[in-house]
Amino acid sequence: MPDIFLAPKQNEKRKMRDYANESHVNIFSSFCQNPIGVSFQTQKPHEVIILFLRSHFATNSSWIIFTVILLTLPIIINLLLPLFRIDFFSSPTVVRFTTIYVLFYYLMVSAYAFISFLHWFYNVLIVSSERILDIDYSDIVVHNMAEAKLSHIEDVRYTQSGFIPSFVNYGNLFVQTAGTEENFEVRSIPKPREATDIITELTEKK
């Protein structure tokens, strides 16, 4: 898994900050300016984290709803069986087989929900005083980390289209870099305009 919380606490660094807003990062945080309690493995002693971003929690609604449907499906089927006069539990062998099948089914559903949550939780964008880090998590054992210095950023923009993104206030952030460095694309982040302004302001100081 991405090592984004392994560096020592940066209490001394925070004394040097001149930012008015600081926020604690909890399990549901998607937008944190000057986050408290966040660090990453390759963070330099003088490097300060300015912005912590991940997809808006509302984007999890699809897999959460799907998981709830999958969890309740066996119960619904069990309630409907008597209506069709089907009795799968007349034989002890069938009962044992059904029990094993249901346990395996719920194990698979739980694994699907857990992996979906990890995919949301660990796909983050970190903006520090020196660089941008994009951590892409695909499964339990595979992740990619890309970074670019703020001085190499040429353009920052965002898109926000549709009723739900506009109502909930999330959108896609695009960061274009110079040279051979990788461009960054972060989808469905909260407050995309504010994030764009913060990154643009940081790049102008470099």
C-alpha cells in the first residue's frame, strides 16, 4: 500500500507556517488545506504539505448501494422461496451446502466492498511546498506514485459538469507539467476551483 503516513510528525515544521487554515484529516476527508497529521515517506525536513485531495466521498455511492443490494439479496431470495413452494432446506446435505455457499458469497461481497473502499482511500493527490505527488492505487499489491516539482508545472485547470457535480461541488483537476514529467489528472475532487487557485498560487511563487 502507498506509504503516505510513514514520515515522523512535523510539529516543528508547523511552527514555520504562515497559513491561517489548518484541518485534521479523518477517514472521510477529501479536501484538506494545510492538513494536520499527514506525511509521506520521501518528505524532506523543510517540506510542508499544503493540500491533501482525494475523490469526493459521494463518488462511493455506486459501490455502497451495490454492496447493500448484494448483502440483502440472499435474504430476499429466502423470503420469496415459500411463495413458489420451494424448500431447499429439507435435506441436511442441502442445508450444509447452502450454508457454505452463503458464507462464501458474503465473503466475496465483503472483499468487493473492502477493495472498493481502499481504492477510494488510497488514491490521493498531495501538494507540498516543493512538489505534487499523485498516488494511484489499483489493488492491494499494486500502486503507482508520480511526482513533479512545482516549478515544472505549466498549467492547472479543472472541469465541473453535470447537475450532481455542480450541486455537491466536485470536479476533475488537470495539472500539465513541462518536459518529460507526467501530467496529473485527479477526478471528482471537492472544491476543484479552490484547489486550482491554491496550486496556481504556489507555482507562481516558484
